[in-house]
Amino acid sequence: MTVKSQLFKENPDYKILFNMLDKVCSLDEKDFLFTEINYKQLTHGSNKIAEFYEYLRPFYFKSKVHYVDKGVTFTGFLTVLRQLSKLYSIKHTSNIVYGQGKYTRTIRIHINRNNWMNNSTSSDSVDSVDSVDNSSNKIDN
């Protein structure tokens, strides 16, 4: 069952997102943990995030396309990751950690990295997602 979104006209292919994240996220993690270091890897050289935004642009409603038009920033990309996680009904957690005199923001997408290619974006795929209390990120059908 597809959740109706107020941001997206149609659902973009989730495999493009997770294929990109799979290349930069830590290999020892069971989930996808995206940090500012991963962001810098994606923007260094060829800006893969800008290319990803160009892919996503036609999927957004006209009034919401500003999320991908306002430029590539770490905070903006975290927002897009949260939006896509909610669209696909995949649990996620965002964290802000203070250490070494600065704040670090991360997002953890709770989907098994070993078999994400086999998961569909239906509500049945949520069963394979780790159980995490993330009630503020839950979408009502």
C-alpha cells in the first residue's frame, strides 16, 4: 500500500537512494548511518547529491520543489533523507551529538543493509526493519 504524500506526486525509485548511501556509509553498520563525513564524500569531485536532486525534482509537487532547488547543503540533504524515509515507511532516527566543541548531526535509516535490494516499498517491508521507538516519525494511513 502506498502512502499518499503531500510532498511527492509519484514515488521515486528507492533503489537509487540506497545504492548511493550504500557506497558511502560505514561498512560495519547494520543500518544506514549518514554523517557529515558521508556528505562530504558525496559532494567531493562530482557532486552526486546535486545529480540526485535533479533526479528527484520531477517527483516533487511544484510547491515543494524548493527542497531540492535551494542548493546542496548538509541540513537540506538530511531533510530530503527524512522525507524519503517517511515516504517509504522506513523508520529513521535523527541525532544531534555534542563533542569536541561542536555539534554533529546524523540520521540513521533502519533498514537492513544486507537485503535492502530485496525489500519493496510496501508496508510489508516494514517487518524487516529493526524495531525502534520512533513514534514521532510514524505516518498515519
